[in-house]
Amino acid sequence: MRTFRIGGIHPAENKFSAGQKIKTANLPKQVAIPLAHYIGAPAEAVVAKGDIVKVGQLIGKANGFISANVHASVSGKVNKIDVQLDASGYKRAAVFIDVDGDEWLETIDRTQTVVRECNLTKEEIIKKVAEAGIVGLGGATFPAHVKLSPPPGKKAEVLVINAVECEPYLTCDHQLMLEKGEEIMVGISILMKALDVNRAVVGIENNKKDAIALFQKLAKEFKGVEVTALKVQYPQGGEKQLIDAAIGRQVPSGALPIEVGAVVQNVGTTFAVYEAVQKNKPLFERVMTITGKSATNPGNYLVRLGTMLSEVVDQAGGVPADTGKIVGGGPMMGRSLMTLDVPMAKGSAGVLFIQNMESLRKKMQTCIRCGKCVNVCPMGLEPYLLMNQSEREMWADMESNKVMDCIECGSCSYTCPSNRALLDYIRFGKSTVGGIIRSRQARKS
Amino acid sequence: MNLILVSILTLVVVGALAAVILFFVSKKFHVFEDPRIDEVEAALPAANCGGCGFPGCRNFANACVKADTLDGLLCPVGGTPTMEKVAEILGKTVVAAAPTVAVVRCSGTCDNRPRKNKYDGVNHCFIAHNLYSGETGCSWGCLGLGDCELSCQFDAIHVNPVTMIPEVDEDKCTSCGACVKACPKMLIELRKKGPKSRRIYVSCRSQDKGPITKKACEVGCIGCSKCFKVCPHDAITIENNLAFIHDDKCKLCRKCVEVCPTNSIIELNFPPRKVKTEETAVEA
């Protein structure tokens, strides 16, 4: 079975919420819709205090090319535009809306029928995707329309659909595939049209056999779509790893996937594209997983953006008593949350409760030069060396050792027998080196 | 015997030859270096801390010799006495600069600013700062993990284990600025030491709105601008919900300290106030 060539780990899967039907979360009383995304410039608010908004109405306009629109997820009155602590641990701008009923924009098609025909041109599709504020729902929240418009001179050859969900615990993509398989397939054909390619590869990890079977059945009805079962390996959901695993091409260091003619989109993003293009529905809700070893009621929930995570968690049975740490996202790439009173954002794929004993970091010991981190690094880096250089502030050496290639997957920290905080130091070094490179480029131009 | 003699002779010949070559080479490629650089370097404290902005004392000496005036050149460790010595060697004049000292602009002790979560990561401020805003509700304040302490060569700044806030030892601090660069929250500032080490400063960096600051910390600056209104010397400005006292204008009248509702303005090394003022404060 195929997988990527370099490194990788296989942590315990713990997919407790697998097979749980997607439940629609209750409407909250107030939402705080974040205007900023993880990547890109924050959107600019286009509503003011006291405005009445409907579900799906534009409230934040994209600010620049790498930025995405933000839409109201509820109907009601804009209470204020203020800063709100979000899952990043910092206070950032958000639009607060007091919920009043559930009135959707008339243009949104709320029927469940699957619309297969799409007669729009390439440009029209990309415009619709951009207007709907669709970002990569895998977690990095990179605007989808940017990926669909390759730089001049570059041509996409293959569309790769990321349906691997390699993070342990999370099941939101899996469940979405099972329930909305046909819609996702239509979404894939729309994306293929937008990119002008005639081949799409859906990569699904082998622990989702039902989804593989369903998609292989559906793929017969759609021209050019292949479904590939992939060996279960973390971090297969990384863009470069997935391209290697699914179509066997390796993206060179520092380059974008378009260099090898590939464009990767997450399966959740594909569903959002379907809804935006065929149903005129902007991105204002997504599926998230609430899970944990001692969670009473692990499950998948369809949540409106801006809902406080605490409200969703309450509907899922509350925080288990033995919780030591709450993580926003999966256990590998997620960030621990300091409070559950943070709004749901476009990139929030889950809330994970980690038990008391498991959550504590073990004592950091000296490096024994075993080389396990080098073995598992999916980017072929030397994490132990980068950590030492970061500790000693050797930025130039870190740059020549390709710290900017690090995808921050955390495989090195996971595998280290000395419990060294490799990723923390590398991430710090990466952000510093990134700043140095940016200022150097600014000086040049 | 012969063997020893031959080897000694060979070495002597090689040595003499090398000495002659080296003599001529050193004459030929001699680089003239201003002897005053050595003198100036000897007058400097040799801390090599980089506080002057040059990499090491010798480079600072070199800069002093080459510069036309000594304006803008200051050895923070030696201060004015050292700069006077340097000026004497070079025959230049130096303007006496007021000595500065590092101050930590955060009073968020464990009592004033309750901890809301527990940081479990690496014990470095820069890593914690990279991850999130900190253990308290204030995203501007001190993380208390002691990067400033690590950066200080002069053993002058220490994190108080009770309050978890760094404290500066005024006698040891040379105001080299290493801690200023080390603090990821940019809390440390070099301020004028003031007469008899008397200083007044706003011990807060929070640019959040008043209620948010107040909720997170008892002694945060809420930007109420009472101090701004009461200051007779225009030394206080309010920007982004935060007051700042300009040390070049401040006349140390202490009026702002009295009006501050959150006690975020700190006075250091002042004699205790007269009982009379306390009584009036109670009455009011």
C-alpha cells in the first residue's frame, strides 16, 4: 500500500467518534465571529454596531489577495466589533452578533437535493469560491481561491483531495465523507473544472474502509476521479507528504506543490466548494469532532462559526472530570486551549480532552543522539541539530539546515525517548528565521 | 652525536631564516593602527556586553577614535566617568549623559494577577510567548520564566520566586540593554536613574481597554487619563489605553501617583509621604 517515502509515525488512532452521525449543534445566543484567520491578512469588517444581518451575509471583506471573506453564521443584530480571545491564545478582532431567529439569505438553496450540473466557467467558479470565503479546512486556513489560481506560467495537472485525516482522534472528515459522498464528488468535479485538469486523486487512509468503498463506487460515475487507499501514517495529511503518497511526486524544498503540477484541497474544503457553487452557501458552518478518552459523548457536530466552544462542549456532555488539558484540533498539530470560551473558527477541526496523567509533559533529559527524530522527520531534516541551534540562536545555520521546510508536525517530539521539546525550539527558530528572511527580502526590494 | 648536531644545526638555520623572512614581511605589510585605540580600550570596563551597540569594547574604542565627536557614543557600563576618561585620551569633549537603569514595567504579581491556566512547556519566555499569551488573563504582562535573568551578565536582574516578577538590582545594573532585547513582551525599559535614584514610571504595558485590563490585573493601567490631566509638566501621554511618563519632562512631583486609581504608577526610592497628605486622602 502506498504512503510517503521519508519518515512518518503511527500514533494510536483512538477514533472514538468514528461512525457517529453528524449532529447539528444548537444555535447559540451570541456568536463572536473571528475576522482573522490563521494565515493571511484579517478581513475588514463591513457591518457596524446595530446592523441587522441574515445568515450568510458578508460581514468581513477580504483584505488583500491572501485573505478571505467572513460571513454571518447567524441572523440577528450586530452587538459590537471588539477583540476576543481566540484559539490562538491571543485577542483578535471579532464581530459579535446577538442571535435572533434563524433567517437565511434568500439566495441560499437550503434543499438537500444534490445538484450535479455545473455550467459555470472557470473564472466564475473561482470568483464564487473567493466570495464564499472558503479557506482550507484542514487547519491551515489558507484561502482556497488562491490555490485555484496558479501563478502565470504554472499549470496544474492533478488535483489531489486530502481525505486522509491522519490526526488521531479526529473523525469529522471521515463522517462528512460517509454522509455527503456524492456532494463531495460533485465538488471534486467543480474543482477539476476550475483548475482545468482531467485527473483527480482522492487519498484516503486505510483505516476508513467504508469511506474508501463508498468513494470507489461513486468514482465510477465521475470521469477522471481515482480513489487511492493509503497506508495509515502520520503526517500523511501534510500537503507535500500527500502528493508523494498519492501521485508519487516529490515537491522540492521551498517550492509550492504547483511546481510538480499538483493542487491539494481538503475534503471538507471540497464540500464547502460544492455548497458555495451549487447552493450559493458561503462558508459559515463546519463539522467538528468533540472527543477524548473519557469523553462521555464523543461525536461530530455541525457548528456555526463564532459559537463559543464551551457551548458546543456542553451539548456533547461537558468536560470530563479527569481532563488535564483541552486541545483545539488534533493531538499532534492542535494547540492547547487555556479556556473553552473561545469562538469556533474556520480552522477548528475538533476539541480534544486529554486525561490528567497523559497531558503532563515528562521531564526533559539530554539528547542521547539516537537519531530517532531524524528517522521520523517527514521532511528529511535533523530535528536534534535544529533544536540545538535554536537554543544557541544560530539563525544562519538553521537557515542553511532548511528549518523553513519544517511543517511543524511534531513527529520528532512524539518519538524522542528523552522527551526533548524539539518542536517548541524548532518552531521558535523557524519564526525567527522567517522574520530574518522577510526583512532581508524587504531590504532587497 | 653527529645526528644530534645535524638536527640542531638544521633547526637553527631554519629558525634564523624564518626570523629574517618574518622581519621583512612584517615591515612590508605593516598596518598602522592608532595607538589611541589601545589606550581607549584600556580605559573601558572590558565587559564586552554590547550595550553600546558595538560588538565588544575594542570595536567601541575604534569607533570612538574614528568619530569626530563623541555625541551618541556612550559606554553604559562605565557611564559618564569612563566617557570623560575616553574624551581626555582623545582630546575631545563629552556631554555628561544622565545614567539610566532598567525598569520592569509590569506589576502583575501572583496576588495582583491571578493565574488562570498552567504553562507546562519549556521554561523560556520566548517559547511560551510563541505559543500563547501567558498564564494570566493579561496578554501583555510578564511571563515570569526568566529570560531576562539568563541574559544579564551582571547578575542584576532576578525573578522574585514569590511574585514571579523580575526585580532589578540598581547597584549592579549597568543598563547595557541585554534584558530589553531578551524580553519578548517588551516590558523592560531603560529609564533615567533620576536624582538619588528617584523614579516614577507606569508599571504596565497593557494596551487593552480599561475593563479588560482591570479584569485581568488589579494594578494594570486602564487608560483613565487622570494622571494625564493632573500632570503640570506635560510629561504624560496616553496612547492605546496606556499612560506613559516621559522621563525627560518628568519633574518627580508625584501628583500622578496620588491620583492613579489602580496604583499602576510606581514611585521608587522616595522618602515616605507626610502623614498630612495621607489624612487628606482618607477624608477625600
